[in-house]
Amino acid sequence: MTSTTFFAEMVSPRFNPAAVLDISQSGKVLLISDLHMGAGYRDDLAHNGTLLMDMLEDYYWQGGWTLVLNGDIEELLRYSLEAIKKQWARLYQVFDRFNAAGRLYKTLGNHDESLLFEPNYPYPLYNAIRIETGILPLYVYHGHQASKVYTCYNNLINASIRYFLKPIGIRNISSARSPNRRFHVEKHAYSFSLDNHCISIIGHTHRALFESLGRFEYIKFEIERLCRDYPASRGTDRERIAVEVRALRFELSKLKRSERHIPKQSLYGDELPVPCLFNSGSAISKKGINAIELTNESIALVYWFIEGRGKKFVSRGGYTIEKIRETPYCRSVLNQDRLDYVQAKIELLGKSVFSVSPKGVVALDEKEKSTELATEILEEIESEGD
């Protein structure tokens, strides 16, 4: 299956109706990916496992959330399913609880695709899930489908990792470790979302994205916003902005050093980014867990961590940190927006300023809408990009 076929199937009328989750009336959804559950030595989830299990049980299960596991949940390129089940018995019990209540959805990733051949696997498996919010549709898929390397040669990659790289101690090949592959995957998912005026939520690259922006791009936009607010601010607000800008500049310099590979090319060319691509990050970061929370009204990128061990930018950047009862766990909302606002930006920014042809303008005239109105709309969109 090529990436083109995969994307076409998602918006096809033949899309599996069992893989549609409707929260248009009510409902809360947690989307998380890339757990890479292993067993024994070099188990990527080991340092965040207890945090993950406790947050799912005590916060999301108790809060009535639906759980969407978006691919690469089991690390089947390096371990057997039996060994993983034994290692993570308590986590599977949590999954069982969500599943029994009809609150578990699970997509396949390139590291756990072989689950299709497990005859007694207890959870339904999908290539993609469509979430109906009542505002605009969201498509949840792991993201490796955007790469021909995985859609055409995944079996060869799996065999190489299991029988050659693993025995000699080389860690698994992943798009998360290759900036060019990450960019390729994100570019395809972004283009699909742009063409279909929808939202894509992926994993795979382990790089959290909110409204098509990674941390690097987001910081630059945030610094620009704060600088615009600074001249009109007074007193403590002025001091707060100065502190936040210094903290963000420090974080930006760290990212430049650690991500020298940041592509010079943008996902968006020279235009404004359209907020149609999100990535839940991963659960195997050394400092904590990223995830996406979704309701029928809003979408948020959240960060879970153990007090004293989280990334410093959370405390430096003025984020609200929620301490979870009498536990060492903390939750912080890194970004949040209303879906109707996201929809408006997709609708306005997702259309080329050259998309109104002369025929289209004539048609508007025939409907008693002046060409001046069309021109004003185009000028407004252009002015937002200046």
C-alpha cells in the first residue's frame, strides 16, 4: 500500500465505520503514541512506566476519558509479545479496563504492525481512526504510512533490527532519530490535512507538534508575540514579559545546539502555517510524557512529569503546573485552542490567495456579491502574513 492509497482510503466512503469515534455531543479523548513497551534490557518505557500507569488509572480512567493508543505501543521489533505482556501486566490491566468500557481505540505503527498476525490479541486494531467533533473531522494515524520506506520495506526493516542490529547492541532505526525522515513524514501528513481541510494527529516522529508547529517554531512565534505586547505593557506585566522572553531565548538557543539538523526548508513554504497537523510526541522522553487531550470544543498538548524531573522550560515559561493530589506527578498544558478557532484558521489560511479565478469572481457578481468584497478578503489574508 502506497502512502497515496493510504490517505485516499481514509477519506473514502468505504472507511471502516467501526473506526469512527463520535464525540460531537460529549466526550473526552486522550491520544498518546509511541510507548515502545519492551521487556528487560533497554526497555524504552521503563523510566516512565509507573508515571504512565498511574496517570491513566488515577486521572484519565477516573475522569471518564476515552483512550486512543496511536501506534508503536508494543516494541515488537525487539521483543516478543509474550515477554512484553509479562513485563507490563499491570499496564495491560489498565488497557483491559478501558477496553471493557468501550473506551479504547488502538492504531498500528511500524513497530507493532505484526499484531495483525496475533490470533488472540484482545483489542481491535485500526490503521486510522476518524474522530467526529461536530466542528471538523480529525484523522488519527501513526504516521509511518507517509513513508514508502515503511509501507514497502517494513518487513525487511523488522528482520534487520531483530536479527542483525539487536544482537550487536544497535538501537532500532526510527524516524525519530532522522530529521530528514521526520520532515518527510510531517510534510505528507500536513499536505493531506491541507487538501482535505481536516486535522491529522500522528505520532511516529516522537516530535510533539501543536497547530503544525514544533517547539522550535512555536518559540519563535511566541517571542514575536511577546515583543509586540511589550511596548504597551506596564509594571509587573512588563517585567513578566521580559523574564519570559529571556527564558524563551535561552530555550531557543538550547534547541539550536541540540537540533542543528532542523531543516532549513519549512513545512509551509513562505506562507503562514495552517494549524492542521498535530503530533502527540511520545511516552519515552527522559523527562516526561507528551499527549494530546481532545474534546468536542478544544484540543490541547499536555505534558506529564514527576516533580523535580520535568523539563526546565515548563517552570521557566510561565506554564500552569497542576499537582496531582498527594502524588509526585504534575500535569501542564503546553498549548490549547478552541476547535472553532482552529477550523477558522484552516478555512481562511488553507486556501491559496490565487484560488479565486476570474470565473469565480464573475460567479460572485452574478450572486449579487461584489468583486470588492472578494478583494477585501484576499487583502485581509495577505495582511495577516505581513
